[in-house]
Amino acid sequence: MVYDRLKSLSCRLLAQSQRWLLPARCIACGDDGGLFFPSTECLSLDLCRGCYLQLPFNQHSCQLCSLPLNSSGAQLICGECLRSPPDYDRSFCPFEYRYPISDLIRHFKYGNHLATARVLAELLSHHLRLQRTHPWPDCIIPVPLHTQRYRQRGYNQVIEVGWYLHRRLNLPLRLDVLERTRATPEQAGLTRQARQKNLRRAFNAVSAMIPRKVAILDDVITTGSTVQEVASTLYKAGVEQIEVWGVARAAHR
């Protein structure tokens, strides 16, 4: 109890010092101020409270694929996962992919707003800690870009988020396990069937040291085709337990 109080006090003092030396600015609206959660962990965000409260939390979702659902319950499974269960055991996506989180991700992904990576990672790690009931995985594996796409964009937005998660959660970020072997067309705008065909045999496991339990990391899960193909590839390579982490989940497949 005394330790928790001292930790909370030290977090408050650290945050106040940081705000005085480096005043926070909300990356969504540009207003002054940052959000801070001293009761659970030392989490300071470049988001104002108003913008944080506008974030579309994914409160009721499928326990397997995190598809947002209209009803609530302890163990909800969507119809698609009942018909064809994915090759992973569970997923965590704290937000629905709509405004304002959708704008933050698009600007980060296509507009070189790399500072957004820290905010997205802090939000994801915070909610992972709150919702976690299972043991942590052995490592984080970000969905890779093909080298051609990497050269065009200059960075892999998922890896940028992954580095912050690695430091926040103290989990290894493995970039040596998986590679993208085909330069597939952009997934945006494709139907679910087209996405599945587009990603077929697009990934390959390349490491001799295959971890036993992994978390696949992506920024947005739209139809689930990408993480399903990655999970299938990892299972065939010998991974035993797979979960999926995403910042946001689209409401429709």
C-alpha cells in the first residue's frame, strides 16, 4: 500500500516536471495539455481529455477476432468465427476504426506523422494491461511490409508502434521471424474475398528460432485476412499459441 502510494506520487511529480519542461500538445486537436493516468501506471499521452473521451472504444466485440458487436456478453463469438475459426486463439483491439482514431492512424500511416506511434502504443499497452487475464506471449511479431513498399513509405508503421510496446511491456520485438515474400497490391478498397486471394502465400517464416507463444501486431484489422494469413504461416512453422493485437478494428468485414 505504501509502495503504491509512493509510486503514484512519483508518477505525478514526474509528469508535472515533464509538462513544465516539455509542454504536451494534443496530436488530435492541437490544444495544450496531455492526458495522464496515475492510478494504474505512469502513462502520459499527447492527447487532451476531450479528444480521449471521443475515442471509439470497442466495448462489445467477438472474443476471437474483436469484431465490434451490438450485444454484450462474457464469451461472444461472431458468426464468421463460429463458421470458420481463425488460426489464432484471441485478439485485443481496444478501439473501433472510426473517427477520431481512424484519422490518427491514417495520418500516421500515410502522412509521416511518426510521433503518433507513441500515442497509439501507449493507448494499446494501457488497455492490454487492463484487460489481460492470460499469461503474456513470448514476443511481439509485427506484420511485415514487403521491401518494395518499405522503400516507398520509408518506414513500417507497425514496427514503429512495436518499438514503443517493446519498451512499455518489456517484451521482445522479433523482426527476424517473418518476412513478406510478395509485393501485394494495397489492401484498402478490396473486398474480403479479394483480400484473402491477394495475401495467399504472401508471408514466410524465416527464423530457425521459432517462439512458442506470440502476439501478431497490426495497426488496423479490417477483414482479418492479413492476420489470419500471418497466423496460418506461423502455426505451420511451429508456433503453438497466437494472439492478435491491433489498435483498431473495423466494424464490417
